[in-house]
Amino acid sequence: MTNVIYAIEPDLTADEFIDVLERSTLAARRPVDQPDRIDEMLRNAQIIVTARCEDQLIGISRAISDFRYCTYLSDLAVDLRFQRQGIGKRLIAETHLAAGTETRLILLAAPAAESYYGHIGMTQHHSCWMNHPGTDYSH
């Protein structure tokens, strides 16, 4: 495996984030055509862990946490050329360390990655609920 450097990068640029999203399978489910929104997603996250190979961003984990009880892992993306090398698992581990290992990691799996999380030791939870932007709660 190539030499991969993991780091906390709170100042990651939207351009780099979009680039790695496009080189993974995650761009189809993120607003990559709205760089300002992507930038706000980065600025409002508490934890951004990156994986770089020869200074190129090849993976990212982006999370929101209270640092005591729960951490929502909102993005996990690894360049397709670097998948199946343990990079995603290491990004998750580094994110959990940054949030505090007493927190519970919570995520919504992308359809193509549903079997991955069980493979690395996470437990599926069957009572997750979500709304979609613009949900009307008035009725």
C-alpha cells in the first residue's frame, strides 16, 4: 500500500472536497454543483479528517459531534483508485478518536456502501428516521 498521511484539516477547501467527492461514489448524493453550500458544510463541521497520498487528497471523513455522547459521520469518501486498502476504516477510526471514543458514531450508509460498515464492525440500526429538505410539519 502507498504511504497515506492522515490529518485533521479544519481549513480544507471546497474545491478539494468536491474533487475527492467526484473521484469517489459520493458526488451523486452531495450538492457538488453548489460550491458555496459545500464550503458551508465544511465550515460547520467539527471534525474533518483527511487522507493524502503524495499531497493529493484521496479520502475524507466529515463529522458533527457533541464530543460527549454522539458523533454523526456525515461524509466518508475515498477515491475509487484507493478503495479496498483500509483507508475508509482508518478515516473512521481517526474521526472517532478526534470526537472521543466514548461517543457513538452514527451514519447513513450510501446504497453502494451498505455492506461495508458491517464488514468493519459497525452494527446496523433499524429505527433511523429522516426527513427531506422542505418537509412540511404543519399537518
